[in-house]
Amino acid sequence: MNTINMESKFIRAALFSCSITLLLACNSKKEEPIAAPVIDKEQIKKEIQEKENEFAAVYNSKELKNIGYYADDATVFAQNREPLIGREKIVEYLKEGIENSPEDITITFVTNDVFVSNDGNQVVETGYFKLVDSTNFVINSGNYMVLFEKRNGKYVSVREMSTSDIPLN
């Protein structure tokens, strides 16, 4: 009886050991890391500059009807006023600026740098703007920062602020 009892204990220990080994082998499956999207910063910088060029063309045309630059819920922190919240308020502000400026002004934007989120869905742009008249006299110039968010496959401005580099008199 001793031999049978020992054989039974040995078989149970072997089965237990095999069960633990199988359990550990099944649970130690390594998860493969999810590949991060490839972010082409230079391509995104070009895309943002194209948005700025398009915005300048719309602004310079004095026809702000089709301005797709801003998200519906965008906020602009303009100088010397309360924040402008929503695309409608922003467009009203831009129209006021056009109405109160000489007819021959032209605005340009230069994207200096972009800082892209790891997933490419957000971009912070820093840049330079310049407003000139027909004689190329600088009416205003300065720096700006815009937070873009990708919505429906396109970047739109969700937060923006700028500052003039023209000294106050």
C-alpha cells in the first residue's frame, strides 16, 4: 500500500506541476506593442503653412464667408479685449478689423515651428504675421501661437493668441 500511495502522490505532484507550467505558459503571452503612428513633422508644418496661406487669402479678399480655419468652439485671445469664443464671434471681430482698416492692406503669416502631439491629432504652431499697405509700409506685425486639433481629418484652430511687436507710442 505504501508503494501505491507514493505512486499516487508522485502522479498528483507531476499533474499539478504540469498544470502550473501550462497555466503560466498561457498567461505569459507577451502583448505586442502597438506601433505609434509615424509623424512627419515637416509635412505637418507644410500643411499648417498652407492653412495660414489660405486664411490670409480669405482675409485679404475681404470675403470672410467661407472661413474654415476655426473650429465652431474656437477661442481667440485678442489684444485689449475679452476672449472671443466661437467661430461666429471670431468672424465678427475679423470683419470689424477689415472694416476699420485701409482698403489696401494685406496680411501674411509665416509658420516658424510646429509641435506635434504623439498621435498627430494636435499641433501647436508658432509663427509671425505682418500687415502691410500697398506701399509695403508695415501697419502691424508680431508673433502668434495657435493650437490646432484634427477634426474630421482636417486641422482647425481651437485656441489662438497673438501679440504685436510694434512699440506703443
